[in-house]
Amino acid sequence: MLLRFRAASRFSQGAYQPAIDDLQHCISITGGDGELYLNLAKCYFFENQSDRALTCLSQSIALQDGARVPSLCFFFQKLQHCSKRAEFERNLQLAASLMASSRVLFLAATRALVDRGCGTQAQKLVVNFADNFNQDAEMQLLKAQVANTAGDFQTAYTYLSELIKSHSQAFAIHHNFANCLVGMQQYDSAISHYKTAQLLNPSYAPSHKNLAQLLFEQGKVAECLHSYELLQQNKQFTAQTLDDYLTLLIKMKQHDKVLGLLESAGARVDGTTRNYHLAQAYRLSGDSTQATVAAKRAMQGMLTEDRLCQLAQHLISAGESTAAQHCIERVLSVNPAHQWGLALLPFFPTLPDGYKAAFQCRTNFIYEGTIRPPSGYASLAAYLAALQTYLFLCISRFRPLLSKPCITVRRLGVICLPGSIRLLSIFSNNLTGMARRHTSSFRGYLLRMPTSIKSANVGRNMRGR
């Protein structure tokens, strides 16, 4: 019992490794229970050891004691993005058998589905379980979030317009109302509600991120940095808002500013995040050696799938194919259908046997749906020439287009070009000779390719709650 108390005390002080030692000692003496394994999972999570955290959490859930529901909640709240898809689905199925009497589990699982963009699945949970609980503002807001994720913007608007009448000072309602208005293409009103959410809660990262992204997409480059600059002036940066600001600066190619911010940020940026942004900044500045060093350090930590793909793309261009393949294998172990990860497989010397089937139905996902040559290519034309070889590999390795006409050009990996006839012409001409050997209609497919990123369905535009 004393070991439990000491571990809890050490955890509250941020001394995670000593807490781990106490918990492991306690498990060796008592054999372990759900609470011990759950607390051990929390320690490993805060030590950025997600694999060990997931293992401990699985042990806690398997014991079927009083810690089962809290363990599932912690999984959905903190570890679902680190888990393999099969594990997520298994825990979701288990949660569905328990959430009829647990509001907190229902909320955690439904929000996890919203975070993953699984609107249809989230709607099923709402239909099956929401009426079991008090229909307060939190529940109405969740229903709005689910409807918004499922693309039912009118239903979301109905919920949120009622909520905002009685909760006009609630930042989360203004933020979600703005998300809904973006879906309805009412951009001016969305901007207004994002700004209100920022005033009500300056530390809420998604409002800054979504507003900056919306302004950036509208070409208002100077305005999109304004809210972050105010946070910097007032010293109100949180770890998440600073991370989002650095990401935006990288998108705008302001690598000098990124390096300066990282130098002054100190402990506000953890080691993995720091190395990731260093890799990006050095890559943009042309210092491939420093970028590679930072990328190899960053890939050791806990990163999102897209960030691992971004690092892998740089490592490929730097000739570090072994390290790049390790990144992609991590991505595909979590999500075997991850489009960006699958799109990078042909750049490795060997294609792992386990990925060949999934490889046939991927689309290309380069730099979040934009056409920019990686640093290893001298020009866009050189990069498109490499993509010609890439497409030829797809066709020759698996099946010609003619054998299954329903496989479209986009599914075979051709990048859909964002609104540039000149680029479309270069790409089409570059592939014409090879295409004629497979089907005379191939050029027709190319010419009918979408010229809008939105219509091409390339990349993801995930907006925070």
C-alpha cells in the first residue's frame, strides 16, 4: 500500500520513472491489478513510451476489474492515435458493451471517433446510447460535433445556434459553431466566432489553428499569423499553440523564424517536437545534413503518422532509405491504409511482402496534397520524371490498367494537380509514351483529372473540436 501512495506522489510531481519503479515493484509483490497497470500506463505515456503504455493498458482492461472503464477512457482520450486500427476497433467494441451505463465512457469513445473523422460510427453511438444520459449542454454539444464530422452541417447548426443563445460565453460552443460555418462555407461568420473563442480562452489551441488555416486558405497570409503573434507578445503560448504556430511558419517557409522560436522556447517544447521542427526548418534552409540529424532524433519519439511520413520523405531524399522505411513501417503498423505512407513505399529498395495487397489501392499523398519537389530533386520536372517511374512500377508490378478499367488513374497513384494547367500539361506529356503501351484511354483519364484539391479528395483537413 505504501508503494502505491509513493508512486502516486511521485507521479503528481512529474517524477515518472521513479513512479514506474515503485509500480513495477508493487506488481511483482502483489501480482498486479487493473489500477496498478492503468497507473503504470499513465507513467509510460508521460515518458513518451506509448508502446509500453498500450501494453499496460491492455493488461488492465483484460483483468475485468473496477479499472476497466477508466482504462478504456484513458485509451480513447490519450492513446487511441498510437494504437493499431484493430486494437482501436476491439476496444471500441468492448466499450459499446459497457457504455450504456457509463456516460464518461460514452463521451470518451464518441469524441475519439470525432477526432478520427469517423462521423458515421459516432452517429451510431449517439443513436444507441445518448438518450440514456442527461441531455445537458455537454451532450448537445457532442451531438453537434458528431453531426459536423458526418457532414450534416444543418443539424449541427441547429444544435449550436440554440446552445449559443444560453451559453454565449462558452468558448467551445463558439469554436464548434465556427467549424460548422466553415462546412457551410459561411467564412466571414466563421472567422468572427473563431475570434470570439480566442478572446474567451486564449490558450485553446484549435481556435488559433483553425482560424489561421482558414485565413491562409483565403490568401490572407499576414492576418493568419496575427493571433499567434499576440500570444507570443503576451507570453500566452502553450505547448500546443506553439507547435501549431511552428507548423504554420514551416508551411509559409519562414524557417529562420522557426529556428529563432525554438531557440527561445526552452522547456515549452519537448525534445521530439523540437527535433521535428528543426528537421523541417533545416530542410527548407537547404542544410540537408542538419535536417537528417534532427529527423533521425525526432523519429525516435511519439509522432503522428503524417509527421513520420514527412520525416520519411526527407530521409528518402537524403539517401537514408533504411531510416525512412522504419518510419513508414511504424505508420503502416498503426494504419495499413495510410495513403501517404503507402505512396512512399516504391522509393525503398524492397517492398515488404505484407504491404503489397494494400499498395494496390493507395493514392498519392505528397506534402499534404501540394506539388512541391522534395529537397533531393533539382526541379519540379525532375520530380515528375521520378513519378513517371513510380507509376510504371505500380502498373508493371501488379496489373495493367486494361485488365481492370475501374481502377482510376488517381487510385494508381497519380497526384491530382491543384489548379495548374501548366503542371497538368507537363505531367501528361511526361507520361504519354508509357501510357500508350497500356491503354489508349489513359490520356483521357489524365485530362479529366480534378484540378481542385477539394474535388480530388487529396489529403485531410482535420479540424479540432
